Amino acid sequence: MRKIPAALLALTLTASLTAPTAVALKTDSLPELNGHWSQAAFQRWHGYGIVEGDDRGMRPDDAMMVSEFAALLSRTMGYTKQAENHYADLKGDEWYAPYILQLTAAGILEGDGVNCNADELMTRERATVLFARALGIRPSEAPNLSSFVDGDSAAEWSAGYIDAMAKAGIIQGVGNNTLALGADIIRASVVTILDNAVAEYANEKNAQVTGDVDGILLVTADGVTVKDASVSGSLLMAPKAGEATLTVEDSTLKGDLLVETSGAEVSLTGTQVQGEVALTGGENALTLGEGTEAAAVSVDGDKNTIAVAEGASIGTLTARAAVEVDNQGTIDKALIQADGVVLDGNKPGDIQVDEDVDAPTDSEGNPVVDDDQDNGDNGQDGEDNGSGGGQEDTLPGVVGVRPVDQDSPETPLPQVTAQAKQEDDFLRVSLSTEDIVPIHQSEGAGKGAWAGVAFQAPEGYEEETFRYSFGTEANETADHSADLTQDPAIGDGKYAVFFINASSIAPKTHITLQWGEEAEAVRYEVDLSGVKTPAVELSDVTVSTHELPEGVSSTAEGLSFDESTALVQNGGSGELSQDQVSGMGGGGEYTVYYAVPQALNDGTLKFDKIARSINGSALNTWAVSSETGAEEGAGWWTKDEDHYFFKWGAVFAKQADGLYQMTDGGIYDYTLYFLESDGSQDNVVATYTFRIDLSGYTISEE
């Protein structure tokens, strides 16, 4: 651990526990910052009362400690709830203790499983991730940091957040396309990141926000009104706002509306929310007035209420906590994942209730789900090739296309429904089916759970071809050419038609179209979450990190046991020496052993490949077949009549400054994919998710 001088320990960017009222920017110029590249950012946030120095000034080029960073972040957001102190190195009477425990309660700061390390210097990597979590910035699903020369140095747990922050323009690195993630972050960089992220800081009571907001709109005061505005980032109602009111009128929110406070009243009228309205705080009242369209609403806090007026709509409502909903408008789909959900008024078009969860009722206690809704029927005609039943919030010209099995063309496959909505700089196309799309042979494309989508050519378009790109990542240009399709089964006119394998582990969901050489290219992203596939979630899988599965003997030909990499799962604890960790596998590795039942509901689990992701990292794929013999596993695979048995190594500690340190706080979330392949397509037939908890271990620094 790096030793910090006592004088530096006494410094805090925000020394008091209660933020001073900041109704206007202070006017002092901070002369010690004259000419410094961070001067404007310091002046802005010093004016708000968020950033304060000491008798030595702001010291922009000094490194920042974890304690100082926690104080700045907590003061900015206004966290008040404190977690129980479980940190071994936090007595609780330190000036920074409340801030550390507030960030812990908010799920922002986790420590290393034992210590919070408040007196250590904060790294650029960790600071970026904590900023992203606090500001509600979701990690990229497929991070790509190749534009930075040291992008591959990002850890698996941080890469998604860093990629999202870079794409949003919040971080740019330290120059020369370098991130320098392992370097200590200086105070100027911290304040600049905050300044880059928050485009508008509504901290005045009854403040009015209008016009374009290019970034995050952070609300920390009561009575704020957003009117005739276009917000490119999220609108974040922070805990500092308290039991406040927020009014949004005739505006467009291209990102999310995040309500993290409790006891608030949030009212939207004539507003489009292209992202998600997320109620994470409790006892909030959300009203969607006439003309309001919300693509998605999620509820995680307790005792929230939602009122949907006539002429208002919600695409998907996800209730992960009990909530009372009065729906006089339209809700396309309701995903019920918690007991105690009340649905009054108009029924959602489709209600899906998780297993072991009580079905929703109305306020009189009558069940809302009926037999038709139990099977996922959303009231649409199964023969309709249209783009979602003519709903007002669906853009025209995009339709679902029923796939055809080339091996059995006479057998009708499930109808595909498409809904298209405008996002920030692309159109999101959501495909869905009422029934499972079986694995079938598509013309010239191999076997998969294919679902089609067609885009109608513009009126007056006379050419017989179109320009396009079609892949797993976004492409701003249309680099290829293909013939248009005319088929009455799709609709009148000419269409550009694409088929996507919904069972693929990496489906092509990015489409760019260009209608003529002079036209602007239009980018689409396809959401396949509504397409039902034959893939199943496995159960009764046994996982261990310290012993072979029951009934398996250690052999070099089948499945071998490595005692040096054995750790106890789910609550294991103890101190590991540097020598111990160095001697585990290739250094800092543990081994996971699996016992996977062969029996499925309708047959036997068969596969040609297995893929694995840890904490959302890139997939590792192994070409191993369920037909492999029990004695052909080369030490990591075997089977008996009932189970398949595997082992894989994983990293839990990496070296930094010559010492091994725990990664990801010792928490590792796994997803396993079992794949069948026809040589051209890999299809997911089964998945399994689980967590390995090694947070009880510490690694000696000696």
C-alpha cells in the first residue's frame, strides 16, 4: 500500500457532510488556476459548492485519494443512505467515513471485499468506472478500445464502462491515444470528467431547462421544469433532489430518465423517452400525461405508483418490485418479476409473469392475467405481416418477415412482428414472435432460428438495387449492393429483406441502408429479445472450485484435479500469501469444476462447442462435442451415463507493482453457452448462469 503524507490525508474536496446551498455560481476566479487547462471546470464546480480546496488552493496536478473521490461523488449526487460498515480498515469516525458508506449503499463503491482502501490513491481506471456507475451510464455490451494504444490493458470488469464513457465523449485519455488506466488520477482530471459528463446541473429550486442539452441533465433541486428541450444524455434525478417535483413538457429524452431519489413526483406530458424510465428510488409517483411515449419503464424501488393517461404509452413495463399502475393509455408488454403488482385500467397487450411470482391483480384483488395472456398472446393477428399492429409509436415501412424452412417449405413457421422506433442517431427495430422459432435451414445461410425483417423502399424509388451493410457491429456506411424484393406476402412495393439468426451467440443485428448514391445512410439496430428460440436455461448444474464433482476420479485422460488452484466457493475466506497466489496455475488462477446433467425436458443435451463469459467479458469458445469419449478429455473433460463434467481455469488475481491483487472484488458472474454447429452457424441450445464469490479472501501484501 502506498503511504500518503498526513497533510494530504487531511485534505478533502468537500469537507463538510452537508452540501452548501448553491443557487448561483460563485464569482471568485481561483487565481492559482490561471492558465491551467482545467480552470473552467474547477470554477464551475467550485461555484456549485461541490469542489473545495484548502489553504493551499485546488492543487489540480496532485493525485486524488479514494476518500477525496468518494466525497466529491457523494456530494455531487447527494447520497444519504449509509451501508453497514463491514470494512476492516474503516473505524467509522474518519471525516470520509460517511461518504465511503454512502457510495457503498448506492452500489457504487465495493472495496476489495475486506478493505475500502480510502487512503490509497485512485487510479484512472477505477475512477472512470465509479463515475459511470454513479451517472447511470451502462457498460457497452461489446467494448472496443482498439482506438487507444493501451486499450487492451482495461480489465474485464472495466472495459465496458470505459468504452461507454469514451463513446459519450466524457473521457479522451491523456493524449497520444493513451488511456493510462493504471496511473493515479489527478484532481484536474476528476473535475474535468465530471464537467464533461454533466451538461446541465439543475441545482436551483424551480429552475427551467429548455433547448438542447448535449449530455447528462443532472437534477438536484425541487420544482425543476424541463420544457421544449432535447436531452441527448440521461436525465438523472439524483438523491440530492429529495422529495421533489420534476415536470417534463413537450421534450425529447434521447437517453434514460433515472429517478434515484425517493418520495418524488415526476410528471411527463407530450414527451418522448427513447431510453428507459427507471424508478430505482422508493415511494415515487410517475405520471405519463397525454402525448407521452416511453419506450421502457422499469421499477426496482418499493411503493412506487405509475399513472398512464389516455393518449400515453409504454413499450415495455418491467416490474422488479411491487408497483401500482393505473393504465388509461397503452402498455404493449408487462414483464412481472415481483409479487404485489397492481394493474388497473387497460390491460397490457402482453403480460409475462416469471416463474414463482404471483400474477398481478387489480386494486380489488381480481387477477389480471387471463388464459389468452398466459400463453403470450398480445392480441395481434398471427397472419399479419405488418409492423406491430398499427401502433402509433411504431415507424412505418419496417415489417417482420416469416421465415421459410428450406428442408420443409410447406410447414409454416411462426410469424415475425416488427416495431421500429427512432433512437438518438439510429432506428431500433424490435422483432418478436408468439411461438418458438425452430432451428431450420435458411436459403444459402445454414441452420438457425431465423427471423426476417424488411425495409420498404422510399416512395418514388425506381432502382432495383439498394446499398447496405449488415454485421455484428455498427457501420456508418453502406458498402454492399443487393437486389430489392417484391413479395405480396411482405407488402406492397419494394423491400430490402434481411434474415437474422436469433439463436446465434453473436447475431448480425446492425444494418445500414442507403437508398441511392445521393441519399443519407440510415443505421438500424435490431433487438431480438422478443424472438422465442429453442434455447433452454439449464438447472441442477453443480459447480465447485475446490473439489471434483461427486463420482469423478482424477485422470489425465479424462478430468484431472489441480489442488494448487482449489478455492472454496460462495463465502470462502482466508488470507493468501503472495507465494500461494503465484503458485496457483499460471499465477493468480483458480479452477471451476462443473457437473452438467445430460437430460433435458424433451431429450438429451447435445452440443458441438461451449462458450463462456465472465463479468460480461468477451466470449471464450472451445470446440468440444458432446460425442467426445469419456477418456478423450485431455484432463479437462469427461462424462458418464447421466452427466457431462468439465473444468476451466479463471483469473482472480493480477500483478500490479510486483504484487498480486484481487480482481473485480472477488465476485465473478459466469454465463455458459452450449452450441450446436452445422459448420456455418453456431446455435445456442442451452445456457447457464451462476456466481463465484471469493470476496472473503484477502491477499497478503508481503
